[in-house]
Amino acid sequence: METKLYPLGGGEAVIEVSGRFEPKFREHFRSTAEIAVVLAAREVLVDLRNLSYIDAGGVDELRELTSNAQAFGKQVALLNPSGAVRRHLELARFERIFHAAEYH
């Protein structure tokens, strides 16, 4: 798995995630997510378009990111999940955490 982090001009920080989100990458993602929460003025956007697989631990990391961001008054949006990743998120009932507008 690879992540790229960059700020946007509107107060957002973007995390681009690509490859396969497997257990060995949890700490890497967690570190990137912590930085993103600090960088973002209002929202962290997680671009999943190039993520081909996510395991239960990866889903947990997305939940943790959401919880951490909310503790600082910030939002998280998941963008462009592939079909396989979307199915994992649906099985994990992510729609309960993310409003439809935040889950593109």
C-alpha cells in the first residue's frame, strides 16, 4: 500500500491510498492519518480510487481516523472507493458513520 498526503486550498487534507490495505500497513496509514488531521482545517478526504483491497483492520483504521478527526471538530469523507472496497465498507456498515454526501 502507498499513501500520498497533500493539503487543498479549501481547508481540506487529502490522503490518496493505493494498492492493498493489509495488516502490515496499518501503522503507516495511522501515521499519515494523524498528520492529515493536523493539516486539515475542516475536513480529511480519503481518496480510495486506487485501493484494490481493504481488510477488516484497514476498515478499523478508517473508523479510527473518523473518530480522531471528530475529536478535533473535523470531518472525514471517503472518495471513489472501487467496487471491491465499497463492498467491504458496506459490509462494515460504514453508511452509519458517513452520510451519503461524504461517501462518494
